Amino acid sequence: MVAGRRRRRLAAALIVASVASCDDAGDWSNRDRRILQTLTLTHLGPPPADPSNRFSTDPRAIRLGKKLFFDRRLSGDGQRSCATCHQPDKAFADGLARPAGTGPGGRNTPTVIGAAHGQWFYWDGRRDSLWSQALIPFEAAKEMGGSRVAVIHTIAKDPDYRAQFSALIGALPDDRWLDRLPAQAGPYGDPATQAAWHSMPLPDRRRVDRLYAVVGKAIAAYERTLTLEPGPLDRFVDALAERRRSDAHRHLTPSQRRGLALFISDRTRCLRCHNGPRLTNDGFHNIGTGKLEGAGALDFGRVFGLRAFLIDEFNCRGVHSDASADDCHQLRFLNRKDVDHMTGAFKVPSLRLVSKTAPYFHDGRFETLDQVVRFYNAPAPTADGVELAPIGLNDQEIADLVSFLTIL
Ligand code: HEC
Ligand code: HEC
């Protein structure tokens, strides 16, 4: 025990020393260098293959998925597409606290760039693949407000879509079958849409779902091409690794370097959750941001996301998945006993591009990174299970940490 304490004290001393030395924009210890190496995009590689999506790297699916992503005709009122909220010139987010019209209880729009590296999708991780995620917005009342049968009709009536789909999966169903389907039908949406869906014979519903899954898989193939580009942090770390120190230091200002040193220090402990090249551990943590009681819309986060994922018919072990059960890591390694601990936990977001995706947190509560860092510096008095402790940064240190976050 004494040895443990001594080791911890030694570690603390080392960290103080490394932070102090960075203050004069000088040296990085071997420990720092090792950590920095783990943060660079140089080590990220392409997004992992998704065994549940046999089209995930198919160039024909990528082309098709891009058209679907930007196609407003696939929404209920013909006015909205995925790109309404995931706008290319806003880093594939929308710059709003919550999408217009979603109101309290709605969530903030995350970027899609680099998402293909993730394990879980949505702030509560209620989907385990990009393609199963992509099937939700079409039918969500506050997103695109359409239905899966309407999506299939629109696709079948467009000769270009017909040709592209046929190239991927063979001929589309003939017009006689399509004419038999209601105009709007799906398991979500208004009561009429749901009733129309449940009045359809089961084999027809199955057939629609099979086609609908291909829509999601093509969109996912396109999203997989939205990759992260190396920036100042990566150039800095790579130059440092090659012992080109003065070159390295050209990429970051002294304030950004001090912020980086703080970010990787045991004082802030940001790395506990924000680590690796995307600065996320892809896990779920409770930092006291859930809304678990009181008036207004509640948000329990992961505890419900996990339950929703387990019953999702489009998850990795569902009939529309192309994976074998062994390939479904999220399901294989899931700790089902842990569900209740996940009350108030949200997905740790990637911090890449964070300067372009304000406002912040699952509900968009903070407009600026300065507000976010001040939140971490003095978190609300801890309720049950909150995993943060006060840090005690001064104003200069807060400014340094913020200026570091802006280079990601
Ligand atoms: C009305 C705005 C809106 C539209 C339209 C929309 N999204 Fe989103 N998107 C969001 C919001 C808000 C979230 C987060 C919701 C949550 O976590 O509960 C999200 C989450 C996502 C995520 C998860 C990212 C992550 O890292 O967890 C992906 C991927 C995504 N959307 C892709 C799409 C696709 C594909 C479409 C079209 C089929 C689409 N979105 C349509 C607002 C929108
Ligand atoms: C215990 C895990 C944990 C630690 C430690 C942690 N974070 Fe986070 N971080 C999260 C979670 C979870 C969220 C999302 C919370 C939400 O949306 O309600 C988040 C969100 C953020 C966001 C907002 C990103 C966005 O797109 O909305 C920023 C910026 C951020 N963290 C920076 C930091 C910094 C800087 C530190 C160190 C001072 C830190 N975090 C420490 C878990 C953590």
C-alpha cells in the first residue's frame, strides 16, 4: 500500500514536471510522447469493415447512398433530407442546440464525419451499425416524417434509383406488387401509417424491410467515405515522433501546447474517456448531464438506449444483417447486468472537429467550449454515479485547454 502511494506520488510529480516543462514550450517527457502517439490520426487507418453490411465498401452502394443522403423526396413533406441536419458545410452537423422543431427533450445533431469508426450510434447508443441507424430518421416524426413504404415507392418510381438498386441486389419487385402496397405505411409515425403497416400481410412487410435495409446499407457505405483529415495535432505529434522538435512546435501555439499538456495530464483526466485518435473510448459515462427528475422532458440516456438496441429487428443479429453471430461484437461482449448503472450515461463523443460542431452535449446546452471546460472544472455537486471531480484550473489554464480543443 505504501509502495502504491509512493508510486502515485511519483507519478504526480512526473506530471507536474511535464506540465511545468511545457509551460516554457519546451520538452515532452517520454510518458507524454507515448501518450501523444496514441492520439494521432496516423494510427487510425480506414474505418473497420462492417460485417453486418455486405455493401459497406461497394463503390456502387457509395454512389447510391450519396444520392439517398441528399434526397428530400424521401421525407414526408418532400422538404427534408439527411443533409438538412447533417450539412456538408457545417461539418455534417447543423450548428443548432437541437434541430428546429424538436424542442425540449430533443437531442443535439452530431457530425457524421468519422462516425464509421464508432461502435454505437446516437447519444444513447441505441443502434449498433450506421445502416440500422440510417433507417430511423425517415420515419421519425420530428426528423423526416415519412414511412418506409413511401421510401420504397419513391425509389421504385425513379428510373435512376431502379437501375442503381438492380445493380446491387437484382431486379426490384414488379409494379403489380408495388401498386398493392399502401402509399404510406410503417411501424412508426401517425396512427394511420401504423395501421396501414399492420394491415399488410407479413410476407409483404418482410419484403419491404429487406429493401429498406438496403437503403440503410447504401447510406452507411456513403457515410463511411466521410473521413477525418489530419490537422495541427497530428502534424505536431508526427513531427515530435521524428524528433523534429522546432518543426513540431510550429504547428501549435504555446497556449495550444499547454492545453494539450493539460488534456493528457492526470490533473484533468480527460483521457479517461476521450482517448485514441478520435478522442473517445466509444463507451458510455455518467457526467451528470442526464435529466432524471423534475418537470419537463426527462432523458435517462444509455439505460434506455441499451434496451432499445436489444429489441431492434435491424441489429447485428437480426434477419437483415449480413454478419454471422460471432461477428457481432457489440452483442457478444455486452454486459447485460450493467443496464441500470447506465442511467444518466451518454456516449462519449469524439472530440475531432469539436470546434465546428457547437453547441455541445447531448442536449446542446452549451454554446461554447469555454462553457464546457468550465463545467468540467467545477461539475455540479455529484449525484449518484457521476464520474467527475472538480479540477481547479485557473482562467489561463481554462483558456489553454479551450485553445487546444479548437485545433482538433
Ligand atoms: C431533423 C434533423 C435530422 C435529420 C433529418 C437527420 N438527422 Fe441524423 N441525427 C440528428 C440528431 C438530433 C441525432 C442525435 C439523436 C440522438 O442521439 O438521439 C442524429 C444522429 C445521427 C447519427 C449518429 C451519429 C453518432 O455518432 O452517434 C448518424 C450517423 C446520423 N444521424 C445520420 C443520419 C442520416 C443517414 C439521416 C437521413 C436518413 C439523418 N441522420 C437525418 C438529426 C437529424
Ligand atoms: C468520465 C468520462 C469523461 C471525462 C473524464 C471527460 N469527458 Fe468529456 N464527455 C463525456 C461524455 C459522456 C460526454 C457527452 C455528455 C452529454 O452529451 O451529455 C462528453 C462531452 C464532451 C464535450 C462535448 C462534445 C460535443 O460534441 O458535444 C467536450 C468538448 C468534452 N467532453 C471535453 C472534455 C474535456 C476537455 C475533458 C477533461 C477536462 C473531458 N471531456 C473529460 C465523458 C467524459
